[in-house]
Amino acid sequence: MMKKTIPVVGMACAACSAHVERTLNSLQGVHSAAVSLPGRSALVDYDEQVISPEEMKRAINNIGYDLVIDEEQSVEAIEQNEYSLLRRKVILSWIFAVLCMAVSMRWIDLGAKNIVNQVALLLALANFICCGRAFFTNAWRQLVHRSANMDTLVALSTGIAFLFSVFNTFVGEQVWGSRGIECHTYFDASVMIITFVLTGRLLEEKARNSAASSIRQLMGLSPKTAHLVQGDSLQEVPLATIKIGDTVEVRAGEKIPVDGIVTSATSFMHSTGVYVDESMITGEPTPVLKCEGGDVLAGTVVSQGKFQFKARQVGEHTALAQIIQMVQQAQASKAPVQRIVDKVALVFVPVVLLLALLTFVLWWVVGGNALLPHAILSAISVLVIACPCAMGLATPTALMVGMGKAAQMNVLIKDATALEALRSVDAMVVDKTGTLTIPNQQIDFTEADDLSFEARETLKPHAREAMEILQKQENIAVYMMSGDRHDTVKYWAEHAGISHFYSKVLPQDKENLVHQLQNEGKKVAMVGDGINDTQALALADVSIAMGKGTDVAMDVAQVTLMSDDLRRIPQAIRLSKQTVQMIWQNLFWAFVYNLSCIPLAAGVLYIFGINFQITPMWASVLMAFSSVSVVLNSLRLKYKK
């Protein structure tokens, strides 16, 4: 099985992402697919022997969207081009909108009413062709595949307003005037709907780019070029041309381009080594000395001196690339609550279409032909205001910001389920050696029993502070377990401020304790770093591995601490609580918005004698505002402590 994050182009709302996800999941060979609307990506788990990315791309093209599977194709460049095109459309659409309003409201006096209507018609038509064409082509594709999304609502509402206005422009006086009904056109409303929807999308894209800034910061850690050693000379080459086994030179202040092993090093502080700042990867502020044979990581910075190294991992296989991929996959994953929202989004647009039709029929039945224009406008308002964008953005934008903030804290969270589960943890099992303490690679193990506890190992910096925060502020019961002898375990438990501890335990004992605590109704997190911790890690509700631990432990764990600073654990728990709180806030306001605005757009207040109704133009403003407000609310996470 292959798990891959693939960029998706063309999605505009929750119904879009739900349609793409449903299509991918229906393909033979795709085990699972999760599509993120704000991330504009699909996390696909598939069998390479059964289906290829090209086949997935064809299937998604058939429903009106696209997958970017060419690795040489820059996703950032595609997104930037789309953003620039959208910005040009918004500017042009506002020009058409202002002109159309000026003509329709007679700010510019063109004389006869018929002339005014015909000029407004031409301006609206030009706006449709130049700025709003995509709404209609996408809506047609959705119709062909028996689906509907936001484009369907926009195309229907603007199309109906435009066609009704065209009818009134040429034959309205004969049809309505003879019956004593005043004839109006609504070209300005159709233009303003498209203008406000496009403006909302532009603001949403800008805010989404801010939400995705953490990924761009991680990507920016890699340099674009490298100094390739060729004999006695250096050649600056693109990063993509570096191969495993190539010798690369890096100097003070430069970023290391790929993972490798040092072959020679020199600096004014050390004759055979250089200091490298690895804080952006590990979170450790102190530069690390690298001598011949030492490992270096892509994205880290040479503090002083220069050295040469042989490339060991390049491209998507470097540690930095793996971190970026993990964060991207985590941001594309879905929290359990999002599954419910996706199901709602799939049926929401058809329900809105029925509500709009019902609104039209009721107004027409109640008022007859005299209220036919009002019935049409009411239906248009319902179509515009009920866009499910806010619902679709509520969960994934909060998750995207939360995951990105965790990555900046040097905490890698594998999926949304883990981020959501962290907030519920009330018991934590912690391994001792390698997790709470750092063993001493310099003592003779045969003499270890004769040495003091402090000589054998050292408590990690801030370990006691982290345990106190977990127990006192987060109300989490902490249990320390170790295979070490009783007096040693007791000593370090006391120094770490942990009252519950177990000594001489086997891997099965750690698993048994996790199971016992779960049977008592507790949500258990397991923190470990070794192979002997993997059984307990796999069973725990939330599994946390140390970044300097074994690969097996990190593979099993849902959360990886890239730093030895254990204070990151309570920070991650607080971030989880803040993120989930933000999700529920977003969902609450998104649902309240639709539940309150749809009746107002339909004109329900007239029943109570209140002469108020949301017009199509204001409906488009409110619809755009709802989506932008959800994204902006999620961005508040970036600035919370």
C-alpha cells in the first residue's frame, strides 16, 4: 500500500471536497481517501498494483476537478497563478458591478428605461463571460454527474435573475404592464452576486494561505541549490540534481541541502569539526558539534566553519521532507466530527435547492402573478445565502492551523484523531530511560552498580517542570515504568515529581498497565522511545514517541516529540483543547448562520408582519462573510499561547 498526499485543483466548497473524496473512495484499489478543502489536497491510501495516480487523475477530471500528480509541477506556482487570476477577476467584476449599479440606479442618466435596461444587460453579460463563466461550466459538469455544489447555487441564482431580467427588458411591459404589475430588472443583483462571491473566495484564499504558512516555513528550510564537489572545484547546482553518494560542501551561514555523513570539517573553534544549528528540526537551541562520521540533516544551518559530506538521503527521503510529508498528511486527515459534516454537506445543496423551490412556490401561491417577481427574488436569496462553505471550512481550517502550530513547537502529530484525542487524556504512562532521563554512552556497564544514580544517567532538562504541569494544571495522573531496579526507579521518580512508579517491568507489563487504566475508564497516553515500549504505544489512546528514539517507536506513535523538552507534551494537550474548542465554535456559528439566514432570505418575517427580507445582493455579502469569518476565527489559534 502507498500513502500519498496529492494536491487537488478546482474545489470551492464542502460539497466539492465531499464529491472528490467520494469519487476517490469508489475507485478500485483505493483503500481510503480523505480530502481537505482548505489544504486543497487528498490523502490517499492505495494499492500501487491495482491503481495508478494517472487513473485517479482521469477519474477526478471526469467530475470537473484535477489532481496534480506531476512532481516536477510546482503546486505553489499553480496556486499562485490561480490566486492571481482570481484577483484579476475580482477587480474586473467590481468594475462591471459599479458600472451596472450606476446605470441601473440612474447615477449615469442614459435616458429611456429600455436603453438603461439594455446597457445593464450588456454589462451583466460581459461580467458573466469574463468573470463568472467558471460557475456555469462547473455547475454543468456537476449536473452531468448528478451532483451539485456551491457553483450550482451561484449559477442557478444569477442565471435565473439574469434570464428573468432579460424577459422583463424585452417583453415585460406587454406581459406585466397589461395586468397592472410593475416591471423591474435585476441585472445589478446578478452582477453583485458574482462579484461578492469572487471577493469572498479571494479573501478566503488569502486567509487559507496564512493558515498554511507553517508548511511553507518548513519547505523554506531547504535551499534551492547546493555546492557539489567535483575534484578540486565546486559547482553550484540545483538541489534536485544531487544524488546519493555525491560530495557536497557547506559553509558558515548556509543551510545543509540534504541528509548526509560528514567526511571532513574545520572551523576556528575546532580543528576537526563544525557546529551546526539543528533547532529548526529538533528544537534544541544549542548548536551541535559535527566531526567526521557525524550525521547532518537537511534544513539545518552551519554556525561557523565549513565541511564536506556525502549525501545519504535526498529529495523526499530526507528527514525534513519526511517531517513536511507527515504534517501535510496530518492536515489532510479528518477528525471524527468532520465525517459527520461531510455527510451533511453531500445532502445540503440538494436540500437547499428544494427549499428555494418551495420558497418560490409558496410566494407564488400566496400572491399570484402580482408577487411572481418577489417569489423569484426570494428563491434566489435562498440559493445564494445557503452555501455550505462555512460548514466545510469549520473543522479543517482549525485542524490545519493546529497541526501547523504543533509542528512549529517541534511536535509532529500524525493525524487529526490524535490531535482531538489529546484533550481527553487523564492518565499518562511514561518510560524512564531515554524519555525522562538521559543515560551516560561513556561509563562501563560492568561498573554501573558501583556508581551513583547521577553518574549513571541524568534527568532531562525541564522534565520535573513538565510532570508538575501535567499533574497539577492538567489533572493528569502520571505513572513511570522502567525495567530498572527498584531503588533506581524510586530515586528518579522522586526527582521527576512522580508518585506512581513501577520497577523491573517487562514490555508486557507496560501494556497491561495501559489496559488496566483503560478498563478504569481513563483515556491513556503512553510516552516512550524504545522497542520495549511499542506494545504499550500501540494500545494507548494516544501514543507519544521521542524523536531521538527508535524508528519502530516513532512508526507506532501518533505523536512525535522532536525535542527533549518534555514541556511540549502539556503544550500539545493545551493546543488540542484550543483546537477542538475552535472547531465547535466554527461549527456552531456555521450552522447558526444557515439556520437563521435561510428563513430570513425566504421572507419568513412577513408572516409576523415584519417587512424585512434579505435581498440577493446582501445574501451574497453574508455568504462570503460567513466563510471568511470561519477561517479568520481559526487563525486566532496561531496567536494563542
